[in-house]
Amino acid sequence: MTSRSASAAPHQHIGWLAAAPATVLLALLLIGPVLAVIVFSLTDWQIGASAARFIGLANYHELFADRVFWTAFVNTALYVAIVVPGTVGLGLVVALLIEARPSLRGFYRAAHFLPVMSTMAAMAIVWGSMLHPTIGAVNRLLAEFGIAGPNWLRDARFVLPALAMIGIWQGFGFAMVLFVAGLKAIPQSLYDAAAIDGADGIVDRLRLVTLPLLGPVTMFVLVLTATRAFEVFDTVRVLTQGGPNFASEVLLDRLYTESFDYLRTGYGAALTVVYLAVVVLLTLAQARILDRRVHYA
Amino acid sequence: MAGLSLSHIVKTHGPTPVLRGLSLDIRDGEFLTLVGPSGCGKSTLLRLIAGLDAPDSGSISIGGRVVDGLRPKERDVAMVFQSYALYPHLSAYDNIATPLRIRRLSVLQRAPLFGPLMPGRRAIEAEIRREVEQTAELLDIAPLMPRKPGQLSGGQRQRVALGRAMVRHPSVFLMDEPLSNLDAKLRVQMRAEITALHRRLRSTFVFVTHDQAEAMTMSDRVAVMMAGELIQLGTPQELYDNPQDLRVAEFIGSPKINVLPLNVLSRAATGASAAECDDVAALAFRPEAASLCAPEAGLATGTITAVENLGSDLFVHCEAPRPDGGAPIPFVVRQAPSSRRVVPGETVGIAADRTRLLRFDARGRRIAERQERAA
């Protein structure tokens, strides 16, 4: 027994040693900053100030009483609710279409993937000019059909859907590429078996083979898209700054405004903590629900 | 129940011809095996019968009905795939029930969420349950019904795949190398089970394999295919005793038939007896038709390389050198274990039973015996 514990001890050291690089990096880059943010959120520190006062949960009290915070929260949720199904749905449909037609497959794949590769801040400016109420391409096109387009980014009713469309445009190429990879992994023999069993229509094939076997990919795409949608910031910052009248204010833009425009670092830290908590909870819930319904081969 | 008739089937994949005008009649209720080396077109042929691919030309009829252009589900065939192709997200029960559900339930009754509420669905589901359970009982897999394919062993998956094929009582069963993913012991057991199933169902079975042992043990008739052509069709015994082509002779039987190319060995070495006919290019004889004799006394002289004692049989492996210095010609001679002990390295003569000597011409075609030609 003694000899065993004696020989186990060096093994333990080696184990820790092997895990050390990852542990140090994790502590330095992830756990440390999160702890720091939590500590900041309990103070009234302003960036650059030499002293800070511990004020307990006062920042959180103020936050939850703030109407603008709740507007940003609801807007972010709405944005996610539009962008996630839109991105996943469009990505899947485009992937299915690309796979169904072998000609020009590579071209379509690359073309649809381009938005993912582009710099969103720059693309936002392009979208800004396209969505211009009088000289923008979108409203000119609508005018061709006799429709008077709204002032997309200055109208409280349209600004959030317009931003969501840009979000979908940017993200669906990524979902599409993942779905194409997933489709390639489905063995042809399953489609053959389905044809023999009588499922040779498009709907039956999708239900019996394609969608169930894309389950793991779909799960991955959903979590990823949801997380990215939650992080919406650059389009809002460049195009609307949360306006008009906070109609497009989202959590990250609020965070930026409070922390760097008003330099209220403590308050911004509290916002960050709430934001992180929401993202973590959502990811966990999603993984839970989907894991039960997803088949991993 | 239905026979199958294939006439002049041609199929090419791009520039490569896969099937070159193949014709074949399969009798009603027959167990026919398509056998041949990989790439000979046997699996392609099966897919054409199933309707998964269309031939470039030629016609297929099942049970007297021309099925060209019909979709797989309209052909009344079932197929068992090499990979089993079970739906991985469905339980064994649902896998077997799938063909019945798709055929019997309407689109609305199969719809998600409200499908189970549609009128008539309960009665049909109860009927399906009865039939699936009956099939599971027959295959001895009833306790496995709630499991997903991932939780089943290879043999169990195989049975579920058979169940899915059987449950709707098709007139023709198509099987694409269904045993090749099983281990050796299970393969032998499933051979027996599939032949028993055939006797019981009395349906037409078309079985594809590259394993000549499966073809020999399971089939009523065997069709040997090479390079997209049907070389010979016959009972296993006919193919073994009376191959019409050297490739058939070499493919059927284990250990392989002994082949003595005459163009390499000198007339003197092979003995005058061989050269009864001028166009004979090769002599072939089965290991059990061969015997050992004194050096220089038989058809060839060689060195023993290995002796395999299987208990019931003793296989003596020899090599005869080629006079032109090429790779030596291998021979296998079957002996009774009680016969004279030989050791590797010994030089022996190889003789053959003259009545069981098969003669082939330069293109590998069988040359009939003299007395047959005379008759």
C-alpha cells in the first residue's frame, strides 16, 4: 500500500505538469479576467481613476432598474430569435440546393461563404448605403415594383429586422458550409434503403434520412449561431448606435456605451457579468435540450 | 413470388463499361448467387434490378412484368445492404416498421405532431405492430426491438436489416454482400440462417458475393461474372466439376485448381498425354484429382513448399519451376492424412487423374473431351 502511494505521487506531479500550460493559459486568459470583471462590478471604479470604492450590489440594483437595459435585453433576444432560425434555415436550404446540383458547386459554395470572410464593420457601411431611404439600392429596387420602402435604419419598426437580415446574410454561409460537410457524410446506402422502403419523395427523404443524420451538425450550428447572434455589436455600432430611441439598442452596445463612452467601468462590468451569465445559461440549456434529441452515430 | 428476367443489360460508368449486354433468367423461388471478383459488375446488376440505377440499354422484368422505368418501391423488391443501411436514429422496431408505415399511412397520418391524431392511424399502427412483432419473432430478435442500431452487434443489425426486408413480403429479395461485415464464425451461421429463410419464404433470392464459399454453400444456381459478363451459370456442382472457362475454374473451389500452362512447359516435361489436342494451352485439375508420384513420372516435377494437415485432409503445396525462369507454378495436392509422410523440400512428381483433367484453349475456354465431341 505504501509503495503504491509512493509511486502514485510522482505520477500526480507529472499529470499536473502536463496540464500546466493549459491551466496557466486558462487562468490567465479566461478565469482571471472573469474574476476581475466580477470584482470591478462591485465597485464604482472609473477607467483611469486612481481610487475605487466598494459599493456592493449597487451597480446591479441600478442596472435592473434601468429601462434602457431591459430594452437592450429584449432587443437582443428578438435579434437572436430572428437570426438563429433564419441563418440555420437558409444555410440548410442553400446546402441542400448546392448538393442537389453538382454543376458549379464550388462556385456557389465560395460565393455564399464570402460574407463570412468579410470584415463586418466594413460590410456594415456598405449595407448602410444600400439601406439608405432615398438613394439606397434596396429602396430603389422596391420602387421598381411600386413599393415605397421605409427608412430602414431610422424607423423603430424596421431597424431591428433590418439588422437581423444583415446578421443572417453574414452568418448563413458558415452554416451552409457545415451543412454541406454534414450532407457529404451521409452514406448513399441510406438513401438507397429509403428508396426501397418507399421513401423517394423529397419530404420523406428529408424526414427519414437527411434531417436526422444532420442532427449533430445542426446542434453545433445552432449553438454557434446563437452565441454569435448574442454578440451582435459591430453593425449596431456602425449603423445605428442603438437608435432611433433605443429601438436597436443591444446588450453589447449598451456595455460599450457605458464602459467606454461614459467611462463607467464598474457599471459596465456589472453589465458584462449579466451578459456572460445569460450566454452561459443559454448554451447549457440548448446543449441539454438538443442532446436528448440528437442522434450521434 | 416471381421470376426475374434480364435481357441484354448494358451499363457504363463514364467511359468504363460495367455490364456488357448481360442476359440472365432467374426462376421463381430460386436462390441465385451472383459471384465474381470485385469490380465485375455484380453489385451494379443488383442495383439495376432494384431500380436504384437505370441501365443504358436492355430490359428487366420481374414476375413477367417489365419494370424498366419503375421506381424501386413499385418493383416489389427488398434489398439488404452490405452496410445494412439501418436508420441510425430509429429503434430496431421503427426500422422494420418503416417500409410498412410509408406504404400504408397517408402523408397526413405520417406528419409530425398531429399525425398520430389523424383518424385511422391507430388501427393501421396496431396492424403494423402485429406484423413487425411476427417478423421479429421469426428472426429471434424480439427482445432487441427497443434498441437503436448503435447498440446492436453486427449479427443483430444484420437480422434487423433482414427483418426490414422481409416484413412486407416482397416477391424478390436482393442481397448485396450481406455477410461480408461479419466475423468468420457468424458468417457461417448466417449462411445457414439465410438459406433456411429462403426455404421458408419460398421467394426469389438474388444474392451477391465475392466469396465463392458462400456461393457454393447457399445457392440453387450460381452465376459467375467477370469483367461485366456472365461467364457461366449453373448449379454449384456443375461449376465445380465442369467449368466452361479457366477463370471460373480458378474462381470456384478452395484450395484453387491447379493450372499447368503448356506454352511454358516443354512438351516433353508435360508428357505426351497432354498434347492430345493442338489448341490446348493449359491443363487444369482439382487438388483431389492430383496425386504425388516419383519425380519425372507425372505431369510436372516440383518441390514441396508446405504441408497443411487439416485432420480430415492433407494439402501438399508444391512449386514447379518454369523452364523460362519465370515465377514457379504452384500446385496443391490433396492426400489422405494416412498417406506417406512428405516433408517440405522434397522433390516430387505431380500426377493427375486423367478422367478429371480439364483442357482449356489459349483464350481460357474449355475444350470438350474427345469422347464428348465424338458423341
